[in-house]
Amino acid sequence: MDAIARLLHLIGAITWLGGMGFMLYALRPVAQAQLQPPARLPLLVQVLARFLVMVWASVVLILVSGGYMLSVIGMARAPLGLHLMLGIGIVMFLLFGWAYFGPFRRARQAMARHDTAQAAAQLARLHPLVLANFALGWLAVAGVVLLR
């Protein structure tokens, strides 16, 4: 059961971090360079909508598998890296919730109204939150690997 929990945890983390990396360093820059806002904004909002469904699934996988693994080890016996991962993970989940129910939701609503200026403004607010979560995710990975 421990191996399955670790596998599910990794699947969730890889999906979330990999997707953020793709959005930040592949899709977004190319879309900005090659597409004008009337074409770029619907693309980014629709891709984000699909990706964020995967992030919700990843959050569930990470919380359930991480909770199980910590319950087996016990908080008192868990290495510093696991405590660090837990703390960072909580911050990441909170940032994700803020991003999803804040700027992303408003960007979707703006696109539904064909208000591209508002959609662009909301996506601009979303970007630093994704950057922060991307950095925090790698910090959590480094912490659990280096502080065992």
C-alpha cells in the first residue's frame, strides 16, 4: 500500500508541476508571440479550464496519498523534509484555490461576456500566482529529497 500511495502522490505532483511548466514556459510565451488577444485569450482560458480539472484531481491525489503516508509514519517521526513538504503543500493548495476562484473564474466570466480586456487583466493577475506555485512545488520536491 505504501508504494501505491507514493506512486499516486508522484502522479499528482508530476501532473501539477509539469502542467504549470508547460503553461508558463511553452504555451503562454508562444501564444503571446504568435496570437493577437482575440485569438490568444480564448485559447489560454480554455486550455487552463482543462488543465485545472487535472489540478483538482492532482490535489485530491496528493492530499489523500500524503495524508495516508504521514499517518503511517506519524508526524512526530516524519523527517524535516516531509514537514516542509506538508507546509509548502498547504500554501500551494491555498494559492491554487485563490487563483482558481479569483482571477481564473473572473477570466472565464469575462470571456463569456466577450470582454477581452477584463479577461487579459485577470490572466495577468493569474500569472504571478502560477509562478509562485511552480517555485513552491520545486521547493517542496527539493526539501523532501534533500532533507530526509
